[in-house]
Amino acid sequence: MKVWKFVLAGLALGSAAIAEEDIASKMINKDTNGAWFIQPEKPKAKQIKAEVPGGYAFRIKANKGANPWDVQASSPVAGAINEGDVIMLNYFARAEEPAEGGSSLTARIQLASAPYSSVLDMTSKISGEWKSYCAFRVATASIPEKKSSVSIHLATAKQVIDLGPVLVFNFGKGYDKAKLAFCDG
């Protein structure tokens, strides 16, 4: 938890308003925030040492697929999300071997099974340096406990992407979104 306190302190520095809150109590993926499951399993993702919270990341090689989700990384989310909740996704990534013209990834918080409906979508240009990518949204649907996941679609181009930890927060209904403006990606 010491590592996550450092990450959470960094998030809090992004907004003086959020610095006064116990942001860790809002995290809904505490047990899985360092876990990525890669599909398909071949070629197998490689665990690497990295200068990110937790000290390691997963290196994933991807080729352009017929669909962006033909290669994807997913991480389970244990907490419930209710329609109208203010939710935030924050993950660490870099492009070890960027796609021609640059790497761009879509990350989603979605149902973990069909129909894979999303309550948060964000698309980010991924640089060659480790960076935290962050976005918040108001959930457009409800997802029960242990029924959602974060999914990052990697088959957008031939590329090698390193993924570090992923954090998901639920601030509930009516939360002041201005406190999260620092992360609206």
C-alpha cells in the first residue's frame, strides 16, 4: 500500500481540492490494480521491471487486427458502478516501440462480458516515456460488483506497449467534477 499512497498523493497534487480527501477509499479495484490479463495469450506478454508504482509492468506486442480489441489487456474491477456516479480511470503506459505515426490507445471501463457496454471511454496518444493517463466521466449505466473491467485495445497498429498499474475510482453521484479537471484526458 505504500506504493499506492505515493500514486494517490501524486493524483491529489493535481488538484488542491482533492488533496483534502481520502482518495484511497474511493478506489474500486484495490486488489487488482497491478494485474493485466492479455488476450490472446500468444505472443505472451512479458513482465518487465519499470519505473512505475509497483516496480513492474507488462510488455505487449500487438499487430493491427481486423478489430482494435483483437489484442487487448483487461483488468478486473471489483466495486459496483451506478448510473450517475462520477468515475475516474488512471493507468500508466508507454510505447516501447510506437506504431508508425504514433501509438493511440482506447481504454474503457466496461461490462466484463457481452455486450461489453462501456461507462467510460478515453483515447490517448501514448508517448515513449512513462506517463499517467487519466480521465473521468459520469457513468451512463450501472454495473454490479465484480462485473466490470478496464479494457485497453491494442490491435490498432503494429506496436509494443508497456502497461503499468491501473487505478479505478468511484466518487459517487453529485461529486464536484471540477475537483477532477486535472485528469480529464
